[in-house]
Amino acid sequence: MKKIYEGKARDIYEVENDLILVSTDRISVHIPLPYKVKYKGQVLNKMSEFWFNKFENTIPNHMITADTKSMPKYFQNEDFLNRCMLVKKLKMLPFECIVRGHITGTCWEKYIKGEDVCGIKLEKGLQQSQKLSYPIFTPTTKEPNGKDTNVTFEEFKKSIGLEFATKIRDKSIEIYLMAYDYLLSKGIILADTKMEFGIDEFDNLILGDELLTPDSSRFWLAKDFKLGKTQTNYDREELRNFVESRSMTDENISNIPKEIIFKVSQKYLDIYKMVTGHNIVC
Ligand SMILES: Nc1ncnc2c1ncn2[C@@H]1O[C@H](COP(=O)(O)OP(=O)(O)O)[C@@H](O)[C@H]1O
Ligand SMILES: [Mg+2]
């Protein structure tokens, strides 16, 4: 099999004119870490499949199947179980399409300095983590070195044209709002999320990459929400705190306690259950 790309989390294989995205258990916290978080890849892949199915009438997506039985023999074994998605190969647009419904992270940092976010002036008097009266679309460039830069809607439009730009913004917000309501009914606040779009051979706009996973979104437990504070993201927060509390020399990286990695793995399984109502079956 021809592996054509190794990303931060996924490996990509080419199969005739299509691609197979394989979600691995690799994890990064600012930098790639030399640890495998068991089940993470399976959770990410199956959760994307869940959402692509849910929103298939809202916007066409790249998924052909996540059933390895319909894939080449090479993928029909334990190592690939639940991790693969056969997708249409797209020409990806070089943007991360972010929708934010709560103010947090870099957006909050800019807000308290009085700066706008991607050209958007936010309402006055917001507190940290507060829900915005309407979600905002804050695209960034997707850079190979990971140093993505915010762009204004005008810049976004200039790069990809008015029609695609407007459609991407409106569809991204629509998906966010629907996912928000669904997740809230499961006790989860979807603070923000990132989508990636591409163009197929007929020039159609298609939703690609992963969708509404803990790697592309901030999920907060509604029961723990406290206005005016930073929230805990329900995924790798403990690992992030550990990494941020130490200067990451090689020695420190290889000394991350196993329990922390195990806990992160549990959280991925928990969130999958909360979102889909199912367990990952291995
Ligand atoms: N349908 C598709 N066609 C082509 N490329 C895709 C498609 N869906 C996702 N991609 C790209 O595949 C890569 C997925 O692997 P990932 O580990 O997320 O990589 P990265 O480190 O680049 O984010 C991303 O670069 C994403 O833009
Ligand atoms: Mg990615």
C-alpha cells in the first residue's frame, strides 16, 4: 500500500483515485509526544463517521465508507480496525474554518487586550468562557509548520472567492449550531470547533478531514461550567498541564507518568460514549 502522508495524527494511503485516512493513537501537545494513547485513533475516526452521517444532508462530505470490509485486504486486520475512512480525494483549501460560540483561548486573550478577532468586533462586557450571542467564524491559514494565522473574512473571500467563502462560513455556523444543541442534550458544551473543506473534480465544495472530534473541538462538561474562568477541555487537559508545567527536555518527555496517558485514553472513550451513546467495540 502506498502511504503518501504522515500527519500529526493520521496516515494517508492512496487507493486508486481515493484516499484512506488512518487515525493513529499519536498525540501532540504543542509538539508530538512519544506516546500512544490507546483507542484515540478509533474514537476520532468513529466519531467523525457519526457526525458525517448526521450532517450528510446539510453539506456533502468526503466519506465513502468507514467499513474496512469495503477496503483493500491490507486494511482488514486488527491494526486498522475502526481506524480507517475511505474518502474522496479533494483539493483541500488551505484554511482551518473555525467557529466559536464561547469566548476562550486566543480569542479571549485578544478580547481582553481590546483587539478584534479576524476583523470581528465582539460585544462589550463579555466574561471569560461566556457564550456569544451568535457564533463567530474565525478562519486561519493552514500552514505546514503549524503556525496558523488568523485571517479576516475579506482576506478569506479574496483567496477563495465570494461564493465559496460565504457558503463555507454559513455552513460551518449551521453545523456548529446543530452540533451545539445536540451535544448540550448530552451534557457537553461545544465551545468551538474547526472544519476543513476541499473541492472535488467537479468543483463542488465538500467537507473533508475530521468532524467535531476532541482533536478539532473544545468540549466542556456542562455540569462543570463556571463563567469567568478557564474551563477544562474534556480530552488531554491533564497531559497538557503536565507538559506546560515542565520545560520539555527529552528526559522530561519520556517521564510522563503512564497513569496520565491512561487517563487521557479513558477520556477519549468516555466522550465517545457520551456523544454517540455507544462503546468503541474492539
Ligand atoms: N478528502 C481529503 N483529500 C485530501 N486531503 C485531505 C482530505 N481530508 C483531509 N485531508 C488532509 O489530510 C491530513 C490529515 O492528517 P492530519 O494528521 O490531520 O494532518 P495535519 O498534521 O496536516 O493536520 C490533513 O492535512 C488534511 O488537510
Ligand atoms: Mg489535522
